[in-house]
Amino acid sequence: MKKLLIIPVLTIILLSLGCKRNDKQTVQQDNSAIDTLHQEHPEDKAGGEEVAGKLVLDNGNKWQSNPETTEGIHKMQALVDAYLSKGSNDNKMLSENLDKEFNTVIQKCTMTGKAHDQLHLFLLPLKDKFNKLKENQDLSAVKEIQSYLNDYENYFQ
């Protein structure tokens, strides 16, 4: 059970450390901060909807993201599209390339507030999907990532 928690904990820490917060808040790296990301918080609202650990719109509108984030998502989409069009079968290499782009998105993150929180809710599942991709040699895992990345445009502009 502890081993299963290590990956999400490390991912959250990396996401928290990688983002350059404009408000200069200190990132807490203790278990309570990690638990907070995984618990429902009815008092936190995003456009009148509960954040509750799920991706939501901003009062029916898309969240404003920084250009570097959108560029990184588009690069990941291009990697997946090229992989599928070429009929490649090296999921591990694709996963590594997606991880590199993912890390670039994290490093260039300048978003703050609820938009930033929503971005993290979108990004966290990607790490798990990339890890599954390494272990899975059929195209279903790649198509799942493709579909997930295409969903970015539904929530962010």
C-alpha cells in the first residue's frame, strides 16, 4: 500500500515544486498538503461548482492557461498523433518523450489560483497514464492518452 502512494506523492511534490508561483507562497511538502489535494473541499468553489478533486469549468468558461502550458500540451498531442500515424510499437519511448514534455510544462508553469489548481487536476492523471503506457504494448493506452490530451481544449484556453 505504501508503495502505491509513493508515485502520487512524488508527482504532487514535483508538480508543486515545478510551478513558479507568482504569489511567492511556500510549498508545503508534508502529508497534510498531499492529503488536501485528494480530499473533497465543499467550501472551495470553481465557478459555483465544487472543486472536490475534479476538473470543472470557470462559471461555464474555460480557464485561462499560460501559453507555455498550451504549447506543451500541443507538443504532447503531436507526439501521440505522429506515433499513431506511423504505427510505431515502442510505447516506452513514447512514454519517455511525453514525460520530457510533461516536465517542461511543469517547469514553465506560471499559473496561479483556481486555474492553477484545475491545471494540476488535469495534469496529475497524465503521469499515471504515461506509466501505464510503459507497461502496455498495445495501442489502447496510446489512444487513451490521445483522447485525454484532446480534452484539454474543453477546459483551458
